[in-house]
Amino acid sequence: MLTTVLKRVLHRYDRYRFGGATEASQLPALDAPLPSAPISPDWILEGTPAASAQLLTRSADGGLATGVWECTPGRFRWYFGCDEVIVVLRGEGRVQVGDVEHALTPGATLYFPVGTESVWEIHATLRKHFTHRFPTPLAQRLLTLQR
């Protein structure tokens, strides 16, 4: 299952690359539109959440990336195929991970380890800054063996 999740997320991550990230980039203004990065339709639970994202930076080896992601109101599942740290820039919602619920308000900072399964409920269009750390090929093999 984790391999399937990794493939889904990495496929989606490829769509973020259209901007051609550089080693240094300017964070888009809070009201600047971002390129579309749709949520997989089979992950959507309620509403019609529309997501968009822009990659800002990426390490030379591709193992670390930063960017901005935004989503309109709705409820959906999200599977993390990499470690992700987020900082909510604007908007409001909540995310459920197992039995734990986290409020998503400006300034909230959360860490999601690779393999995390979650349910997001966005109440007001949410924009977050993210940092992705992708597993190395060896780590991917080890994670697959743990299944």
C-alpha cells in the first residue's frame, strides 16, 4: 500500500514542477493565483475542493523541496508519500490523523511523516507553505519491507 501511496504522491509532485524551481525563489503574495494541482477525485469525500500549488525550491538531488499549496473548501483524504512540514499562511480548517485532530489556522505548524493517512476538512480557502523530504531509494525499500 505504501508503494501505491508513494507513486500517487510522486506523480502529483511531478505536476508541481511546471514553474521550474530554482535554488532561491520568492514566496508568492498571499493573493497571487497558483497553478492548478488537482486532488485525486477518488480522495474527495465532500464538496469540490480545488487545489493549486507552486514549487519554490528543490535540492539538486531532488530529495528536498519547498513550495506553496492552496485549497478551496471541501473534505478529502490525503496520503503523504514523503515527510512534510507545513506552516498555514491563511485560511481555516482541520486535519484528522488517526484519532488526533489538528486545527489549521494561520501560523499552525505540523509535521506529517511519510506514510501518514489523513482527512482534511477545509472551511475557508487554505494556503500553506510546505517542505517535502523525499525518502532515498534505500529508505523507500525499507519502508516497503515494513508493510
